[in-house]
Amino acid sequence: MRVLITGAAGFLGSHLADRLLAGGHEVVGMDNLVTGSRDNLAHLAVDPRFSFREQDVTDYVEVDGPLDGVFHLASPASPRDYLELPIETLQVGSLGTHRALGLARGKQARFLLASTSEVYGDPLIHPQPEGYWGNVNPIGPRGVYDEAKRFAEALTMAYHRCHDVDTRIVRIFNTYGPRMRPRDGRVVSNFIVQALTGRPLTVYGDGSQTRSFCYVDDLVEGIVRLFERGGPEPVNLGNPHEFTVLELAQRVLALTGSTAPIVYEPLPVDDPKVRRPDIGRARAVVGWEPTVALDAGLAATIEYFRHKLS
Ligand code: UDP
């Protein structure tokens, strides 16, 4: 296959590029480098099957030659980023998705949307199955991301129904691993960097809110399987093992051997109190489930940050 990845210089995009190249495919990467980094792709410079274009997917996009797939991953994805870039986040989710779908339609390529567990908002059903419609505050600060992705899902389904585009929607739950930015503001990177530099670990609220953390290799495997063998209905991808944020802080302290203290800071507005995927559909459709336990994934991520910080 020859595929386009929007957001290729990001955390997930760069791992997906690696995986597709390893599978023998040709990859065109696109990124406007607002939250992505060329460093994530530097190791691919020597691969003749990889090419990169610095471009904003909200502008008119043209790609020379045939395309078999479009993986639309471009978007700020850390709460810190989308709260700082609210309008860009709404634009890439709406206009950017429209451009990417238009390109897929023109090329008769399969299209995959990277959606999010944030479509469930602060969920009232737990764990979250795909049939749950969510509890999103459209005018709260997180609404810029949640509603952009909800709109992107609606547009993807409209292109599927009206234009017969072969589409996939994956709802990605909290994912972590090497190539997260040290200062992207997410909990795993924050805690690891804080622990390694001996600064206090910042737990927001009382730390009783839960998340379910999926290692990036597992996630990418799920994306590729669903792209190849899935259908148009949305599919959750995430690790169903649920932890409180305080438990995560304690795991990070134990695994780094850090003696940094824990401090408590205010909980962000509309921060979901619980989050855990029901992955029954991913299991049934493509036989996918995560294989990397939290401690093993954290150990690999800690190694990455140790190296990066030195
Ligand atoms: N969080 C925290 N300390 C931090 C960063 C995040 O306690 O330094 C909490 C945050 O309030 C949320 C959870 O960790 O409850 C996950 O936050 P993250 O930004 O990683 O992603 P989210 O799941 O909110 O999209």
C-alpha cells in the first residue's frame, strides 16, 4: 500500500509510520509541526519508502500519485495543547477532516479517523462501550477537542454513507510511550519527567479520578488491524486496566526509584472522573487486545525520557 498519515510527526503518527514501513508499505507523512516534531521522524530520513511534507491539512491538500489509505491523525491531543490552541483544534477536526476525507474520496483510498475517548466526555456509563453517546459539555474548555472529534466522526460517517468512502473510526483512549513530549502536559509524561528530575509529582484533584493507559505499540497494532479488517462502525482502542491517577503517581515513583514528593493541584474544568474502554468490539472484529502491562510500558517510557533528558 501507499498511504498518507496526517500528523505523522506526532507521537502516534510517527509510531504508525514505523509500523507501516516495517509492514512493507510506502508512507507519505504530513504535519504542520505545531505539536509534532521532526525529531520523531529523523530516523526515517534514509528510508526511500518514506517522504515528508510540512503542510497544514486544513489547507487544500494534494498528494501526487495513488493512495490506498489515509490515516487522519492530525490534531493537538494533549489537554494542555488543545486548551492553548482551541481554534486550531476545532479547525483541524472539522476542516482538516473534510480535506482528508475529500482526498481519500478522490484517490479512492480507505480512510481512518483517529477519534478519541473524549467523545464520551465525563461518562455516566462505565466502562464505555461504543454505543454510549457520551456526556460532553459543548461550551466548556475541553469542548473544543471533544466536539471537533465528534464532528469529525459525523463527517466521516456522512462520507461513508453519501460518497461510499471505505471508512474506519478508532476511539483512542489514553496512550503513552516513547516520543511523548516531555512538556506536553499529559499525566504519564508529566509524572515521569517530574520523578526523573526530582520535582514534585503534580496530582490534580485528589487523584481518585481514573484512566486506563495503553502502551503505544499495542495501540498501533490495533489501528493497523482495524484499518485492514475492520468496518465503518467506531471501535474503542485502549487498555481496559483502570488505575487512579494517584496509583499511577505511585507506580512512577516506584519504577524510577525517585523520592520526589506528591503535591495536589486543582482539578481541571470538566476533567472526566472515570475512563475505561469496553474493548469487546475490537476483540470481536479483529481479535485485538493489549499485551503490554503498565509496569513494562512505563519502564520503556522511563528509559526513553532518561535518555532524552540527559
Ligand atoms: N493529571 C494529573 N497531573 C498532571 C497531569 C494530568 O493529575 O500533571 C490528571 C488529569 O487531571 C486527568 C488525568 O491525569 O485526570 C489524565 O490527564 P491527561 O492530561 O494525561 O489526559 P486526559 O485523560 O485528561 O485527556
